[in-house]
Amino acid sequence: MTPPATDPPTKLSPLAQGLNDRLEAAAPAVLKMLSEYGRRLYFPKGILSQSAEASEKAHRFNATIGIATEGDGPMYLPSIQQHLADIDPKDAYTYAPTPGRPGLRAAWRDKLLKENPSLPGRSFGLPIVTSAITHGLGLVGDLFVDPGDVLLLPDKLWGNYRLTYEVHFGGQIVTFPFYEASGFNVKGFAQALARAAEGRTKLLVLLNFPNNPTGYMPTPEEGEAIVGALHAQAKAGTRLVVITDDAYFGLFYHLGGASMTESLFAALTGLHENLLAVKLDGATKELFVWGLRCGFMTFGPGDAGSCEEVCAVLESKVKGAIRGGISNVPQLSQSLVEQALGSSSIEAERKQKCETLRVRAERVDEVARAPRFSESWDVYPFNSGYFMCVRVKGVEAERLRVHLLDEYGVGLIATAPEDIRIAFSCLEVEEVEPLFEALHKAIQELC
Ligand SMILES: Cc1ncc(COP(=O)(O)O)c(C=O)c1O
């Protein structure tokens, strides 16, 4: 019997091979971190690079790119442009470059340097624009996750990670308890890291601070211990891809003591050749433009000497993944964020919104810890971001959630059998106490 015809295995393009050879020469440990797809990725010399050449040299007619033009700009409809009075049509409707608008990338890099005092002096890549952080998480999967690969995370995590890394990429999420006493479980993290690395040469670690769902940002001492554990594991020979999901960066309220105010990415960059730091962050939460879908992916390789080459190769591969996935990130979103970053008042505006959230967080901290509620829940430590969690007593969180909705018209999220997440980011200060009163009453009714 003739065996069924099968397609030949996907061949490595010479361009991908060239990128892999460069990585092998510059940072062999990083090449070994790549997934099968990551190894096959490259950025084609197709329409885009021919168009780029034409935009430099085609001074008579440029008939290369797939948009429609009129005069020296893109064609557009007045019914759309009337809503964008201050935006030049070419900054709204044309395709953005695959890795993002150069001005936006440079502005976000400046922001990183300004907001992370340990970063200046370290070598890291130019941020690549993503369709917000969710897309960045997917790109990490494209480059680094093969079926069966392990990702280590604390057990209180944003549920969407499971869809991305387990359902889509076939990876395996391994967790450890988030808290120990009133802080981050640094000992549990170090132990889980060593255990997960046993029998493995590569491991992904995903750290999200300020955290969703807990609203926790580590203290400086905890941050040092996290970095120390990762450094020790890299020195022991495990190749580590450490992803920092910094979605809620900057929203630090220091409840109950000082927390870190910079990303772990800063301390992880240039730490060891076996450790590649990948920072994911975005305008979505930080600039309060969730639906604009504008985020960034920044590489922090372990060796400053080969950083430029490693970032160039990884950027080509990310560009291939973006081009083959979503093509590019909306120009209009990028233009708006770029212009906002260049505005002289943006710092003050962000500070004011952060202050509004801080006042709500403080009120939540005060109300949720009132002794009269102690029979209903324990408050998990929180100090930052949009959220906080309580561990409810004597009732299953999902049952409570439904009861709160049906009987009180209050919507909260059940994140685990005993845990309820409260997004204080969308509560006015005066709504905090009535919300916790309703939560308490609902729990007592169900107990
Ligand atoms: C921890 C975390 N990462 C990423 C995201 C997604 O962010 P974006 O809207 O930028 O894709 C969220 C949104 O809820 C989040 O909580």
C-alpha cells in the first residue's frame, strides 16, 4: 500500500538560516532558547523592503505599496477625516512600519530610561511596537514556546496566560504560591525555579508586577531576591527566558511600606548570558488607552557585548512573526501615543490619574480591613495597580459572585475557588464602602 502523501517538513529559509547563524556566533544560548517556529522565522525581502527602497529612490512614480493615493498623501474619506482634525492623513491611514513608528519606538525607549533608574548604562533593544501586551505575549510564544515547554508563574495570575501559552502554544504552566506571610513568596519562587529546571535546559519565567489579580508589587528586597534566584539558576546552566509583564507599571501606592518602583527588567538585563529578559508593556493601561492596542516588546540580553547583534536578529524574527500574523499595528494608535509622549503636560496628567487611583486604593485598604469584615474575608497584601483580592470565608467564590450579581447588582471576579478580585480602578471613592458592605452581607447570607 502506498503511504499517504505528506508534505515535506517546512524547510528553513536561507534568510532564517542566516539569522540563526548570526545568533549562534553572537549568543548560542539565545539560539537554543528559540522554538521551532522561532528558528524558522525571518523577515522577507518582499513587498515591504522593495517599497522601502522605492520610497528612497523612485522620484518619478512610486507604484509599489498596496494603498491608494491622491496628491502626495493617502486617499481618505472626509467622513472619517472630519473626526481627526489634528492628525495628518498619512499619520492615520497609511500602514505603519512592521516594528512600529520610529519616533514612537524612540520615545518609549526614553520613557523606559527615565522611569527605570537602573536601566541607563545597560544595553537593551529598541522597543518593538505590538498590538498591546496580549499580542506581545503571543509573540513571546511564537519565538520561544514549543509544545511541552514549561513556564513558571506565581499561582495568582492573569487567566489569559493559559489561553496563550497552554491552549495556543501547548506549553505547560507550572505555579508556586504567590504569597508567603505578608509579602511575595521569594523562597517558594527560588525553590520552584530550581525544581522546574531539574532535567531541563530551558525554562520560561513570567513575572507580572504590579500584578493582576493581586495588585501586588514586590518590595526592593523581594525584587533583589527574585533577581538573585534567577541569576543563580542561569549560572547553574539553565537557559532562562524571563518575561516581565509590566502592564500596570507606574501605578505604585506604597500601601503598608515602600514597594519597588522600577521594572525587574532593569536588573535582569545584562545579568548572565543564559538569561534573556523580555519586557512587555504598553500604553494600554499606563496611558489609559486600552482600546488603542498599542504595546511594546523590548529585549534585554544577558551579554552587553553581543546585545546589538542579538537584538537585531530577534527583531528580524519578531518582524517576521508580526508580518505573518497581524501585518502591522494601527498607524493611528501609534501616532496618538507618540504625540502624547511628546506632550509637555503628559507627566502631570498621568500623575493626576495615578493620584486618583491611589486615593481609591487607600480607601479600599482602610475599608476592606475593617474589623467588622474579618469574619467574611482576609485581605491579600496589595499596594499598586488596578486590583486587589480577598480570600472569602465559608463560601465558594463563584457562588458568591453569582449571588452578588443577582441580588445586589454588584459585579466582581472569582479568580479561584476562595478568591474574589475587586477592580478598584473602576470604583469612585464613595462607592468603596457600599461595595464591601454588600460583599459582607452576601457572604453572610450564603454561609
Ligand atoms: C497582567 C496583564 N497583562 C496583559 C494584559 C493585557 O493588556 P493589553 O490590553 O495591553 O493587551 C492585561 C489586561 O487585563 C493584564 O492584566
